Amino acid sequence: MITYEGITEVNKGLPKVDIKGKKYSIVAARIQGFRKLIPDGMIKTEIVSIDDSRVVMTATIADGDGKVLATGTAFEEKGSSYINKTSYVENCETSAVGRALAMLGIGSEENLCSADELVNAINGQNSGKKEKPQENGYPPVADMVKACEAYYKGENLNRLFEFYKVKAISELNYGQLCVAWAQSMKGRQK
């Protein structure tokens, strides 16, 4: 059984990277911590949306019985960083896993993002690229909210709220909203 004390003990042993005076855990260390804490646990990743230039992925962390403990979502754009020129899908998977483990509490005692995510964010800022939501391939937030409200009804809406632990679509953060919107587009195509 996973406990706060167990997570705290694992976190004490995780190596940290110093970036601008703060300590961050890399995703590989978070995975090792998870394996130590829950040896029979599961990390499952899923591509939510993908095309030639961008990908959205989710990662689910479960215990040995399959009980979901945490989830994480990530978005990457091809060519937005050096690594994303050739490996944007792989990088997105790593980010989703790192965020899910952080949501569980592994490697997030000081910061939620991983060292990898922070370096990518800093590199993006340094490139001077200011990305607006409308320019990343997704519609404006208000349009995504409207589309989700039109699509998610009844049990689907309840599952969405339960999954993200919210009570309204407007409470979703931007990454969650992108995932919900992409899922709704996928559902409409069926």
C-alpha cells in the first residue's frame, strides 16, 4: 500500500538537478522511485492526439491491482526544441510520465515540473517564441470549452469530471482542455 511516509522516503533518495537555484528530479529518477515504492505498479501511456507536427499524450500510474493513483498529460510540438526535431513523440511520453509521477508525489516535494520540462521551458523562452493558444493547432480556449460542453453529456461528462477531479469543464487547465477537446473530436469521427 502506498503511503505518504513511503513517498517521502523515496523522495529523500532521488537525485536532484540544480537549475537556477532550485532542485528538480529528472523523470528517470522518478520512475526508479516509483519502481522502488510499488514494484508491481504500472505506468501506461496513451497517445490522445497526433499529427505530423504535434502530439498530446496521457500517462496513467496504477498500483499492482490496477487502481489508478495518478495521471499526467503532456503536449509537444515537433521542432519546438532540439530534441523535438526528431523525437517529439518520445519526449511527450516522458513528460506525461514525469507529470503523472509528480501528481502522485514522486519527485514533486519542491516542484511539480521535472528538470527536463523546466529546461525545455527555459529554452523556449530564450528562443523568443511566444506561442498563443490559437497558433498551436488548437482552437481558442472558449471554442474548445463550447465544443466539449456540446460533446460531453451524461455518463461521458461524469467520467470526464471524475478523471480530472473537476465539477465543470471550465475548471480544466489548458492541457486537460486540449486532451478533452481532442478526445471529443476523435469521438465525433467514429
